[in-house]
Amino acid sequence: MRHTLSVLVEDEPGVLSRVAGLFSGRGFNITSLNVAPTLEKGTSLMTIVTEGDEQIIEQIIKQLRKLITVIKVVDMNSVKRVEREMVLLKVNAQDHYRAEILRIVDIFRCKVVDVSSTEMTIEATGNSEKLSALINLLQKFGIKEIARTGVVAMKRSMQLV
Amino acid sequence: MKMKGAKILLECLKDEGVEVIFGFPGGAVLDIYHELPNYPFKHVLVRHEQGAVHAADGYARATGRVGVALVTSGPGATNTVTGIATAYMDSIPIVVFTGQVPRALIGNDAFQEVDIVGITRPCTKHNYLVKDETQLPRIIKEAFYIARSGRPGPVLVDLPKDVMASTIEFTGYPKSVHLRSYNPHYHPNQKQIKKAAGLIFESKRPLIIVGGGLISSSGCEELLWLARKLKIPVTSTLMGLGAFPGNDPLWLGMLGMHGTYVANMAVNHADLIIAIGIRFDDRVTGRLDSFAPKAKIIHIDIDPTSIRKNVNVDIPIVADCKEALIALKNEIEGYIKEEEDLSERYQSWRDKLDAWNESHPLTYKKSDEVIKPQFVIEKLYELTGGDAIITTEVGQNQMWAAQHFKYLKPRTLLTSGGLGTMGYGFPAAIGAQIAYPDKTVIDIAGDGSIQMNIQELATAVWYNLPVNIVILNNSYLGMVRQWQELFYHKNYSATHLSYNPDFVKLAEAYGAEGYRATRPDEVEKVLVKALNSKKTCVVDMVVEKEENVYPMVPAGASLSEMLLV
Ligand SMILES: Cc1cc2nc3c(=O)[nH]c(=O)nc-3n(C[C@H](O)[C@H](O)[C@H](O)COP(=O)(O)OP(=O)(O)OC[C@H]3O[C@@H](n4cnc5c(N)ncnc54)[C@H](O)[C@@H]3O)c2cc1C
Ligand SMILES: Cc1ncc(C[n+]2csc(CCOP(=O)(O)OP(=O)(O)O)c2C)c(N)n1
């Protein structure tokens, strides 16, 4: 099963390699990884999307907690959460495609952030399913480039069961 | 007070209580070596950095204190990697200081530069590159704290040369450590302890398995109480040998791949396993789906990652073994009625185990013609009365040492279990002998393994260490040959040591004493000479060439599928 882990770490030079090395060394998967500073000086938040059965996920979480530079690990699957990912897509946009592309942009509530006579760059945000659907739809025009941020996640304020 | 970085390092080590440093110098650590003679440390100059780390590790295993090694950058640092990985796999507390090129040159492929922090990240508990000289005291304090606390392990501190050479303000060695993200959990959850005690009293066929974690927690007295009070039979992993006296009637011998018949049968038939400080290694469990099929499992371990890593457990207790055993004792005392005769409790279970032990004892085919390696180990036990520190190399020698010597006290068997490092035993023996100059220290070796760190003979002789190396010389890489015999149609590819040096002459060339025995009736005589000698001794025991270690559970088989003699 797919799990999203929020990992709060000390922001020191080797920390990314400690976490990445743990995954590669123990044969765990990383589907996506996002790292950025938090409001607290000296710490960063990593959001890791990984894949595995219950026992593997349990090991991953325990192994992460064991790293001296890891402060806190939350399995976001165990809470109500908001998950978002952003993608930039450069698609072929010859005149006869434009209207249809713009319709899709509208439906998916994304933005055109750059345009030329033959291409459009689209910025989209959403959960992974939404982005996959968008990418699928745009595929037929020809996607020239793609850049995704990887998932970030946040616990919802209301944790209704 | 203003001080040079190198001096600050040594001041900190002094305050840390370090007494011995195993090391080997080089350019990047010259500042440290320049200051070293002004300090009260015993510095042991080895002949190879791998030897320094194994010696620090042997010192740590024998004493329970943190072992310290000091080496230079580049090749000095890379030579420590096997030693560090060995300590890591067996959870042994050591701190390794490596020299590094000056900060300004890091990343430039400078002379003797290597990213040792990167290289050792996966085989240290934690490691540091000291980038800011003002952080040096804090880092040293943390390094020792991390190495020894919780699940112990090796910590490496990389010291750029200019950090050691610069002069800075030193305000003293920190008194305490503040690590926000590292708080080992020593105290057991009382609810789990209650459940565990309940299970013990419900069970009909309980079995205690102890491991290296019990030794590291110094909880062996508490184990004695539990086992003897309730008369529960005890087995142990290789790493747990010595945690429970090997001459106690409740002792079943080691379990696992080369464990005793009775210990493995006990695992198969137990209805409750109390696992204390073990990590359920594949050499211990055999095929996982048939491990302990009838048993509920209580697992005490300080490291949550050890729990449910390989084996599902019913009652996990994340705690220090000693603390957990104390809590368990308090709980169990409440269950015991005063007039109750506890010795009756598991009597029929113990009778069953005794019967297995009698029908399939640990044994071997004896001989009057050739020296049987097992016989040598038995003699060593007889001659020392078990009052010795045994280290081993890796292979058959190690397994015979595990099976045929009776370990009576914790920290008397020092062996590389997890990594299985040939060449470990001799430098580890040096470390142990440095810690206990008056104890008998014996490295039980193979003719293959001993050649991996034989250069340390110079170290042992120079420091007058009466270490005994007993080589079970079978002219083979015996353990590998055994696997070839059993599973590769006797195709002895690259395992015959068709050329070996004359170990007696080699010993003498180094200034040690060399002895040889080729017949069973010479064994005792030669061992007595070596054990009574105050010098470093090498005993070349020319043993049966194709002897196998039995019992044996083939890799991947279940514990009940033992090959016997
Ligand atoms: C050739 C060869 C053959 C081998 N054959 C066998 C065999 O037949 N049988 C066998 O048993 N082994 C055998 N081994 C050794 C095996 O590979 C493992 O090293 C060994 O089984 C591990 O022992 P352990 O479970 O006690 O773990 P250790 O490696 O000693 O780990 C200790 C455990 O205790 C925990 N711990 C540490 N400190 C504490 C504390 N204070 N409180 C609580 N918990 C703590 C740790 O987290 C860890 O989980 C063999 C090795 C070799 C090289
Ligand atoms: C450094 C290292 N290299 C290779 C091995 C693989 N190995 C395991 S046991 C063994 C044979 C050891 O031979 P020897 O020291 O003569 O001991 P014996 O088994 O004959 O007692 C080998 C090569 C190892 N454990 N360590």
C-alpha cells in the first residue's frame, strides 16, 4: 500500500543522504520525496511517499525514527489529511489544439503560466490522482516536458472519525 | 582558555574517562599525535587500522566501556571500515576518530582525502564531520553518549586537520547532552510486563532465549533470578553466550544453525518463548514460517526496529533488558504463593528436554590418531576452568568455540557474529588483554582467518601481551569447504590452503613463542606451556582436515531439519 510520511529532520548537511541511504540500503521504495525548510530554524520537513505492506511500512517508520537526525515521523495515512502536488507541463499547442487545451485547463482549474506560438506551459495543483488524470488527457497533444514537486501533505484540523 | 583543537580533543577524551586509544598515525592527525605524549592515555600502536578498530571493539566487549580508535585520513580511514561494520552489526560501542584534510580542501580530491562520513553512514550508529571548531566538545560528548546508550554502536568523528591545528577558546567538556531527536527508551511499559508475567504463568513449556542485548544491558543477574526461580530452560544466540552459565542444569546450549539438538527442539516445541535482547537473525530462526510454530513470543529489545523485523511477536516490550527483567521480577513475585513448590511447575517439559539432550548430545567422533578440533576446545575449557576470555576468528573454529567451551560469565566470548569478520579475533584479543592484563586471553583461530590480521603479532609482542592464539589448522577455509562438501558436490574450489606459512617460525620471527601439536597426546602439553607462558604465544594445532561442524541446519531449512554427526 502507498503511504505518505511526514518526516521532520534536523537541517544538517548529511541528512538527505542519511534518509535516502536508509531507503536504498534496506531496499525500501521512494515514490516521491520533497524537502523544504519549516518555520523553525534548523529543521526541514521531508514528505516521502513510499510503498509497502504493513510490516515494511512499520520497519520504514521505525528505521527513520532511529536516525539521530530525524526528529519526528508521522504516517499521514493514519490521520485525515490534505495532500497536494504541483506539476508543470509543457505541451504542444498548435492553433487547432488551443481551444481544447484551454478547456481542459479550465475544468482542472489549472493555469497557463507560459505560452509561445507552438507550446503552452501549464501549472496544476492537486492530489496525485487529479494530476495523473490531467496528464492522461494532455498526452494526446504531446507533452514535451514535465516537472513534478512530489507530494506534500498536512493533517486536517478536524480529525473526525 | 585558548587552546589548540588537538589539545581540546584530548582534554575532552580525558574528561570522558578514556584510558586507552588504539591508533595509527599519519599526516592528517599529526597535530593530535604531537600532543598525545602529554596526556595520560595508553596509546596502542597497531600495525593496521583494521586492527585498531577490532582492538577497540574487543576492549569494549570485554569491559562494557566505549573503545576508542584514532587513525589518519584517506587510506587510514578506509582501513577502519571493516572494523566499524563489524561493531555495527554486533551493536558494540566504539568511537573512531579519523583525520581529514583541511576544510578548505574538502571536496577537491586533495591528497589522502576520502569522504569517510559518506562511506560509513550506513555502518555507523551516527557520524560527524567537525566543520565548526567551536562545536568540537559538543560533538565528542554526543559521540560517546550515542555510542554507549540505547542500542550501542560505533560512532565516527572526522577531524579536519585545520580544526586540530587552530587555536580557539575552550570552556570545558560539556556536562550533559541535549539531543532532541534521540531518547532511548529504557523503562518497560507496565501493562506489557503484566501481560508477560501472565503468559509465563499460563505456559506449560516456556523457553528463554537470550542474546547480545542482555549482555550489553548487564542484566545477567536478573536473568539468573528469572530462570532459576521458575526453573525455565535457557538457550542463547551466539552473541548471548556467557549471559547464562554454560554449566547450569537449565542451560541447553546455543540455538540456531549450529545450535544443539535440544535447544532447537525446545524452540520447536515451546509454547512460550521469552526472547531477551535478541534480533532473530536468520542463523537463529532458520526458515521463518516454521520457527517456533507452537509458541507465543515475548520480545524484550531496546530497539523498536528489532521487534517484528523478522518474527511476529505477541508481547513486544521496548526497554532495556535489565530494566524489563527487574520489572518482570517484581510482577512475578506477586504471582508466587509462599508455600508453592515452583520446581514442579515445568518438570515434565524439562524431563522432555533432558531426554532429547541424552538421545542427541553435542558430540563428535573422537580419535587417538589425529587431533580433533573439538577436543582442543574441550581441553582449553578443562585447563582454564572456563576462567578466560575467548575470542574467535570466523568459520568452523568459531562454531566449535561456541559449542564446546562453556562460558560461565558475560563478556567472556568475543566473536564477530553479525558480519562474520575473519581477522577479528586476534586484534580483539589484544584489546581484551590490554583491558585485563592478568586474565587469560585466547584467540581460537583458523589457519585462514589468522592470516588476515597476523601483522598484529608485532603489537602483541611489543606491549608484552600474553595473548594465546590457538590455530585449528586444517589447511582449508574449513567452513566454506564444509558447505562445498555438503551442498556443492565436494567441489573444493579455492578453499584448500595448499600453502601456509610455518606458524611456529612466524611467531618466533615476531618475537612470540610458537608451539605445534600434531597428535592428540601432545595437545595438553602444548596448551599448558602456552597458557603458563607470560609471552604472546601461537599454537599451531594440526587438526583433522575435513572435520565438519554438527549439528547443522542447512541455510533456509527449518530448525527441526538438523544434520547430525
Ligand atoms: C559462521 C557463523 C555461524 C553462525 N551460526 C550461528 C548459530 O548457529 N546460532 C546463532 O545464534 N548465531 C549464529 N551466528 C551469529 C549470527 O549471525 C548473529 O550474529 C547472532 O545470532 C545475533 O545474536 P543476537 O540476536 O543475540 O543479536 P545481537 O547482534 O547481539 O543484537 C542484540 C539485540 O539486542 C538489542 N539490545 C542491545 N542492547 C540492548 C539493551 N540494553 N536492552 C535490550 N536490548 C538490547 C539490540 O537492539 C539487538 O536487537 C553465526 C555467525 C557466523 C559468522
Ligand atoms: C573477511 C572475510 N572473508 C571471507 C569470509 C567467508 N568465510 C567464512 S568462513 C571462511 C573460512 C575460514 O577459514 P579458516 O579461518 O581457516 O577457519 P575454519 O573454518 O577452517 O575453522 C570464509 C572464507 C569471511 N567470513 N570473512
